[in-house]
Amino acid sequence: MTEAGAPLLFLAALIGYLSGSVPYGLAFAKLFGLGDIRKIGSGNIGATNALRTGNKKMAAATLAGDVLKGTVPILVFLPFGLIPGAVAGFAAFCGHLFPIWLRFKGGKGVATYLGVLLGFAPSLVLVFALCWLLVAWASRYSSLAALTATLAVPLAAWIFGYEVAAILTAAMTVLVYLKHHGNIRRLVAGTEGRIGAKS
């Protein structure tokens, strides 16, 4: 373990952001001959919209890429301390939401959120998964499940005494809610699409 100096934190932020900003959904859609994913469904580059292409292999590849882009930078910098690891994870998350290559118009962050949890606090993945599955089963709203799960995680981290993880996930949760503003409006209006519903 070493003290987290400014150069190390800057490097963690830079590497994390560059990792997070890789648009796997866009890249895999073109690789699978599906064109520009931003012209499909919601126009989002994330795994949920990738599934709307009907190509499950491409959607799975996108999901894996979006998860690992959050996990890998943390695994690189976590040996230097919790703070460098947290900075790398948060930067990767921001890179996914605001990729410089796509004029800062990225995904909504749920898969990368999960990837950050996997690298930084694996025990919280179970909290996320159980909460998501329960709400998704009860409501049939994927967005509501994600919003609820990302709210439960920082609360659980705080209860368990994971202070750095609580701060990290709380910051990410705020951004998740901001990126889901459209979904929140549709949930309130009762017009949000349900899981399995035909469009």
C-alpha cells in the first residue's frame, strides 16, 4: 500500500475515464453488422438498447464490455489503496456516461455501476442483484428496478461500515438518477415500458 498522491490519483482518473469511455455498444453493433446503435430503440449505447436489436450475442458482449470497463481500472489501482481504486472506478463510470469520443453522450450507467461494485465491493453486488430482481419481478419495470437497486447499494454500504464505498456509490447513484430523468418522468406518468411488453 502507498499513500495516494496527486499524480497517482490523476493517473487513476485518466485511465479510469479512458476505459469507461470506450463505446462497446457502438463498436459491437457495427462489428455484428447492425449499423449505428444510436439509431435503434432509445438511441442509447448501453446493453439495454443493444438487446433491442434482437441480437442477444451482441447484447451480451455489450453488457460484458460495459461491466468490465468499470471493474478493470479498479483492479489496477486498488492495490495502491482504497482512494485510488475509488477514483479509478468513479472516473470509469463517468467515462461511460460522458464519453469524449461521442460528444459526452453515453449510456445510463447501470452495467458499469455493477462493474464498479464488482471490482471495489463485491459483496454489494448481491445487494444490487437481489434488489433489482425483486423490484423487476414485482413491477416489471427495468428502470425502476435499476433506480431502486442503485439507491439501496449506498445505504447498504453505509450500514455495513464501508465508508469509501458508500461515498463512491452515492455519487454514482446521483448520476444514475440524472441520466434516468426521462424514465422517471414516464414512471410517474405511467407510460414507461414494462419488461416483456411489445412496443
